[in-house]
Amino acid sequence: MTNVLILGANGSLARVAIDIFLKETDLQLTLYLRNSRNLIHIDSNRVQVIEGDVLDIEKLKEAMVGQDVVYANLAGSLESMAISVVEAMNASGIKRLIWISSMGIYDEVPGESYGSILDPYRKSAAVIEASDLDYTILRPGWFTNKDEIDYETTQKGEPFKGHDVSRKSIADLIVKLAKTPGLEIRRSLGVGKL
């Protein structure tokens, strides 16, 4: 049985992914978030909730015990958070990481220049890419709430295709990555809809 630790579990994308994990897989989920009172009630014996901050390295290491996959859906001090996640994963012996970033971090969006606004995403991706983890960085377009699974991926170094993409589409890819060992390892994927 695969155990998935979801960091930032109350985020809008994470909530959609949790729903798909519970409906379409038998994976065990550990939801890690700063304030569990904000989490919608989830009635499942496959879910454990841990309240904590990703920057609390000791608490994060405790949460990683017995986990197989870490899915990080974070906001804020992303570079510091990436350093903390990599350190905790290395200490815990976990290799598989799914990290949510943003389109544009490699200036791969034709006709767009996002400048310094994406620096936190660039810096956190650089930390992840410098690690020896089995990471997949996802660089989605702008999120929509459309009830659809319709997306295309591009590899790092390729021009980004599309623009907006539904949370449900990104969540579908997250679940596929979590349940399929070896899929898109050490890759950075743009995720958009044409």
C-alpha cells in the first residue's frame, strides 16, 4: 500500500487532488497543514491529519515516517520550504517528490516575461533540481475551476503550450505520478490546456 504525504493539504489544488485520491485509488493519505480547523471534513479511514509547519524540520521528519511519496502544494517562503522538504526527505530516506511550481520559471512561455515575481518558484525549483530526489516539478498554467480533465504537458526546455488549466486536470496528473513509480522522474513538466 502506497502512503502519500500531502504538504499544504488545504490548498485549492490539494483539495481537488485529495478528492481524486480517495475516489480513484486505494492510497493512504497523510494531510499536513498549518491549521487543521480550516480543512473540510473528510470521512475516510485512509486519511490521517497532522498539523504542522513545513519549516519545522523535526515535525516534518516525524510526518515523513512510513511515507512513500511526498506531494508539496506550498505557498510562501518557497525556497526555504524546498530546503526543508529536501532535508527532511533525505533524513527519512524518502525519494519520491511531486512539487508544484509555476509556468514561466524558465522563461518558457512564448511572448511572456514574468520577471522577478516568479523568483520564489525559480529558486525552489533550483533547490529541488539540485537534490538527488526522484522529483517531478509541475509548472501549471493559471488554475481554473472547470470540471474537466484536459491537459497537455511539455518538458523543461520546450515552449509552454496553452495557458489556463483546470485544477482537476493538474490533480489528475498528480495522482497518476503518485501511483505510478518511475513516471516522469527528475523531470519538470509544464501543464496547460491548448
